[in-house]
Amino acid sequence: MPRDPDKTSAPKNRADRTGPNTGPSTGRDEAGPEATRAALIAAGLHLFGHKGFAAASTREIAARAGANVAAIGYHFGSKAGLRLACADEVARRLAGVMARVEAGSPPRSPQEARQRLQAGVRAMVAFIAAAPEAADLAAFLLREMTDEAGTLDRLYDSVVSPRHGELCRLWGQATGTDPDSEDTRLSVFAMIGQIIYFRIGRPIILRRMGWRQMQAGPLCDILVRHLNAALDAATAEGKAK
Amino acid sequence: MPRDPDKTSAPKNRADRTGPNTGPSTGRDEAGPEATRAALIAAGLHLFGHKGFAAASTREIAARAGANVAAIGYHFGSKAGLRLACADEVARRLAGVMARVEAGSPPRSPQEARQRLQAGVRAMVAFIAAAPEAADLAAFLLREMTDEAGTLDRLYDSVVSPRHGELCRLWGQATGTDPDSEDTRLSVFAMIGQIIYFRIGRPIILRRMGWRQMQAGPLCDILVRHLNAALDAATAEGKAK
DNA sequence: ACCTCTCATTCAAACGAATGATTAAATCAA
DNA sequence: TTGATTTAATCATTCGTTTGAATGAGAGGT
């Protein structure tokens, strides 16, 4: 039973398990081992993302999850095992974010591909810069990106590679250039970098802009404008060749 | 004396001080207290930047610097004190990187301002993405950016604020828009983000591009093209208002 | 209904190792 | 000698992990 008094009721700790167990055999939710697992992953995502893997202690994670320290070893083997589980959770939840962009039949015209890309930028901005529920996911993902010894391999295969590949396809169709060319792949990375930086540099940007929190509106306007400008430039460059 | 056998001879530890001391009273270099300070800062920059502040232990830092653990406390008070000294070193060395962009009289035409910005992009790409000597500086700076409890305040005042302000001035002059407008400040952040991402996402990008190391040439081409396209778009947007 | 057994889960407590920091002695040029 | 600097050794603390005992719910026998 948790007795830590100082805690913002942010992600709401594990459900009170004093009441009667409604049925652990039914499946996975409510209070029970699965709830502990989920709470530990949520706490791990938050603390790993917020302070980094090394700086987040197992005791702090367990306290935030309302669980015992030994639960980490029991459910995930070790702290590193929890990290892997967090990475898988990120990949799982992130698979749906770009659904709007990748969904449906392939675009039939450059204009349609461009609209898909614009929708993708808007979705990513909303997810990465603003969405409060996704803040922990984004923070964790970006932490792991800089840590070669971490879960990078797994995240690369499950998140980076497929998303980047799809964006390159759209970019190539919108500009009439080769989706696999070096230029296209770099351009897409640059576009993504523009967006991601607003999460990484968040404290700096908020200070410099005089904001209390990220404003998705102005961000979308600027980034879509840059996207269109870059697409035009790439189209012209492609024709010049 | 360090006895750690496994160490790539990367930044070459402090100079061998077995020989006669040539003269510590002369000033600051050679072997002596200043050399220890410098070696500790260099080791701190590398390890803080590479593994993060929490994950880098004082013993590892001292070993890499060829110094005793107690030297950190003696010269900097504490591990956090060394971190601050590293931040100041970054600010000091970074002040010269953008010299080419900010040097000389203010540009007298939009075209000249644009050329300054292009030169700035090239300098930043060379520094951030490629320069091996500056790898530790860039890694440290970007680590601290994500750590609100770190040296962010100091780095904001000494690095971010002045550089970003100067870039906004140039952007405003190149596009004929207000340098202090929200649009301009966000656009400059987006441009910087494009560049910085190639350092942050370095492991991912190298893998996806099939590179062994960053290629400054293609990066410059893409980023300058994006810069020009964004400047054109901002100019048009400014006139439309 | 009652008891017992079984198994999965949670718990407080403790483990050894590593951490940041500190000490007092040793070192060395002036 | 003097004062600054470096050193090995040790400090208390915190770390990730492990342990063995509680806890509680279902199964099966009586």
C-alpha cells in the first residue's frame, strides 16, 4: 500500500485494491498483476523520459506506480527489462498516431500526397508538442534516441524505420522525385527534426517565446508553411535534374 | 595514476607530468593545476554529453582525465560544480563558432542577410554534425537542453538567447518582416531544429542513410535549400499581410 | 460449507556494489 | 619552511537486486 504523501495525482496510481477482486481470471484490467505491470510501465515511461534512465531509481518508479520495488524484478526481470517493456509500449501506442496519414488507399496525385503530408505534420505537432497524455511517450522516445546503449535497436525497427519509410514514399509522390534517393530521405529527416525540436528544446522555446505551454496553432502554421516551401523546392530541384 | 587498461586513446589524457615542471608560474598551460582543471572539464564534457550527467560517475571522469577523484571536489567543489564549469566552457568555445555570421557590419541588403544566414547554416552543420573536435561540446549542450534541473539557465543566457536573437535579426532583414514577431522567432527555431536533429538523431540517421559518419556536404545542400525555401515563403507571407 | 493445498503475487527487509564526498597524509615547486 | 596541489583511503548514502515470509484467490477433497 502506498504511503508516499507528496504526489501530484498526475497519472493516477494503481487502483485501490482493498475492495473485492472483481475477477482476475477474466483477463487483464482492474486491480491485479496486470494493473501493477501497467502502472510500472506508466511510471517508467514518465520517469525514464523525464530524468533519463540512469537518473530514475527503481524505488522512485515503484513509489510512483504504487507498487513494491521488488515488483520490477518480478514482472520485468530488471530495471533494463522495464525499459524494454516501456519501449514496446511506446511502439504499440505510437503505431496509431500516424494512422490518419498512412490510412486508406495510396494517394493518386501529388496534391493528395501533399495533403497527406500536411495532415501528418499537424498530427505530429499535436502529438509531440501539445498532447498532455502523450508527453511521457514523446519524452521517453526522444531520450532513447540519444542513448545508443538503450532500446534504440528495438525502437528503430518498430517506430523509426516504418514511419520514415512511409513519409519518404509520400514525399517522393508529392515532389515527383525518387522516394529512396538520398535527397528525399534527408529532406524527410529535416522535416521531422523541425517538429521534434519543439519537444526537445521545449524549455528553451517556452522561455524564448514567453509561453506557459506549447501553442499548437502557430506551430502548425509555421511548420506546414515550411513543408510546402520545401516540397516546392524539391519539386523544382527534381525537374532541373 | 590511472590503471584502467581499456581505453581508446581518444582525447589523449593529461600530459605526462613525470618530467620536470617547465614553469607553472608562467601562467596556465603545460602540466599543473590548470592542466588538471582543463582535463577534468574535457572529460566531463565527453562523459556528461555521451552518457548523461547522472550516468557519468566521478571516478570515471577522473580516470579519463588522468586525475584523482578528489580533484573534482578540490577544483570545482562537487560534481555539479564541474557540470557548471563544463557549461561555461561550452559557452566560451561556442561564442566563436558563429563569428563568421555575426561578424562585421550589419548586412545592408536582404540578399546580404540571406547570405549570412546561409553561411550560418553551413557553419552550424559543420560544427554540429561533422566536426569531431566539437562532438563533445554539441553532445553536452544537447543533453543539458533536455534537463531542466541542469545548467539550462546558464546556457540559455550565454548561448541560446544571444545566438537566436542574432538569427532573428538576420531573418527579419532577409524577409522584410519583424525580427521580433512570433512567426520569425518560431521560424528560426524550426531552422535550428532541422540542423540540431542531425546530431540528436545521429545514430538513427546514420543507420537509415547507410552512412558510417555524417556527410556534411549533402546535409548542407538540403538544409540551405530548405532555408531558402522558408525565407521565400516568409517573404511572401510578410507581403501578403 | 469447511478445510487444506497450491500457486501467483506482493511485501518489508536486507544484500553487496557503487556512488559522491571527505579526510589526512604525501608531494612538490617556491 | 610554506602553501598549493595531488594522493590513497574511508565516509555515509543510495543504488539495483534478492530473499523469505505474508497475502489472497481458486481447486479439490471431505
